[in-house]
Amino acid sequence: MLINNLGSLKAELGRYMFQQRFQPDYDTAIANFEAVANRRLRVRPMEAIAIITTVAGGAAALPLDYLLWRTLLWPGRTPYVELDYVHPAYLTTSAYAREGGDPQIFSIEGAGITIYPAREDTYHLHYYQKIPSVNGNDNNFNWLIAAHPDLYLHGCLHELFVLGRNGEAAVAHKQLRDEKMAELIQLSALTTGATSSKVRSETAEYF
């Protein structure tokens, strides 16, 4: 069966599990697999850009689907200015915490981001976002189930066999899940872009 949404995923899970008694566990298994995927995957389809606005103290809330930042840009000049990340302890003790001027540094704590020198302004946050859950309506889908239904299937089967205390089957589907996850990570790395002398590195100087 072609898996392209929640309903077809549950139908295929039922075909593998043989017993109706596991149906109440489908939502839990799906949520558990999605939690694993969010912890392990940082791939191109998860990249997003959010416009954030700070208050006078330089603080703003992170997007609700935030996982990891990639870069923070201040569009107040052209070309845009890339801000430097610093440890929260340095943020509040640096000279930027007391001085005015253009934004220079930022830090992230909990669900918030703080940018110094502090001001009311807008920024472009490039980040990795959480995979939207397919739980809920049978027509629900996301990019992962659309592009890699086999990964969703084996990830959920592993969780169901763990719940059913079938160790042998759980290990088999865990291996398949991990292999397909590694393939997805490699695919993302290969399709992000070719290496080039123009790609910025940490040690390079730019003028």
C-alpha cells in the first residue's frame, strides 16, 4: 500500500501487526518515532527562515517549531550583517550589553533569543524546524512521510514492537529505521551543494 498520509500509514501498520489490539497504540508509536526523528535529523527539508522582532531589551521569542539555529542576520545594512553567537554568560557581561550601536551578538536560552546591543528591531533567523506531526486527521501528512514513507513505517513499527515486548522484531525494525535515517542524512549532505573555494570557512578572512 502507498503510504502518503496518516490514514494510509495506520492501514499499513495494521497489515504488519496482524492484531487489532495494537491500534490504540498507533498514535503513541507515531509520536515516539517523530520525537526520535526530531532529535536526530538536521536535514535540508527542515530548514526554515523566521522574521523575529525584538523589544527594547533585545529579547524575542523563538519560533514554536525551533530546533537549532543556523544563522542570524540583521537586515539593517546591505549586505545583511551576520551576528555572532556567544554563551549566555558572555552576553550579559560583554561591553555590548552596555553600549548602543548596530546589533553584533546574540545568545539563546530556553525559548528565547537575546541580541545586543539591545534595540527594537527585526532579524532573519535561519534555523532547523521540528517535523510537523501527522497525528490527528487521517489526511494529515508532512514532508517526511511524503518523501520517505519507508522510514516512517519502520520507525513506527519499531515503537509498536517495543510496546508489544517483541524484542526480535523491535531490533530488526530499529536497524531498518537507522539505516534509512542514515541514508536521508547522507542524501541531504550530498544535495546541499558542492564544495567550492567560495564557501565560507571558520578560519577564512573576508574583506
